[in-house]
Amino acid sequence: KQGALIFDERTDRYDIRFDLADYYGGLHCGQCFDVMVGGRWKPTRIEYAADWYLVGIRADDLNGLRVRI
């Protein structure tokens, strides 16, 4: 299932939005999925240190990144 990463300020974590009212339900540290980078799907996982980041993916802003889970 494909969607876009969005930051949920209520929960202070990222979520995946699949459609207008269809969300994954919140991502937690260590969750794995694929992200579209340069026209190719790359496996990654989300982690948190000083801020949220994707392991092995360089991105200043995660909002709107295309993902599949």
C-alpha cells in the first residue's frame, strides 16, 4: 500500500497518509517500509534521536516522501 509521510503534531510522530481519511495509524521507532528515492524504492526504517530520520536516506524534510508499506 502506497502513501505519503506526514507529521502528526498531536502524537509528535510520523504517519502514512494513504487517502484523505485513510492513515496508517502512526509510525514507531524501528518500523520498516520502502521510500521512493530517485525513482526507485529503497528499504529503510524510521528512528528517532534528536529528530525523526530514515536510516540510509538523506532528507532534510520527511514530509511528503512517497512510501509503501
